[in-house]
Amino acid sequence: MRSAGALAFDGAAPPGLHTPTMQVKLNGEIREVPEGTTVAALLAQLGVKAQRVAVEVNEAVVTKDRYEAHALNGGDAVEIVAFVGGG
């Protein structure tokens, strides 16, 4: 059973087909994501706007121009930090 905050990434697969997944550590929490997920795809799946965050994979900053090309690997540690405006 999934917890209330868990996201189902492979729910759209037709019956009988399984999307291969891998585990990544997202902000300290283990998550299942489809194999080959890029930083851009992860942000989209989470509903996060890329312009408002910084992303680090395995303690290395991934620049916004690399989000589409940077594929995640099983076991990667991903940190997403949101910018907060104030005044």
C-alpha cells in the first residue's frame, strides 16, 4: 500500500505491461522512478517548475541547461531546493 504522499509513476501503462523502474533518493526519501528518467522528467512528474528550483545530483549541481540531458541512475541522490521570494 502506498502512503498518501507517494506518487505513482507507472500508473499509465497498459494492463499487462510494466515500466521498468529504479530507485533514487529524492530529498532524503527513496522513490521509484522510471528507468532513464532525466532531471527535467523528474521535475515534470513532481509538478515542479524548473525555473524556481536548483537541482543537485550526487552532490553536484545540475545546471538548468542540462536538465533535459542529465539522465538519473539507480541509487542517485537527488536534492531539489526551491527558491522562496520575500520582501
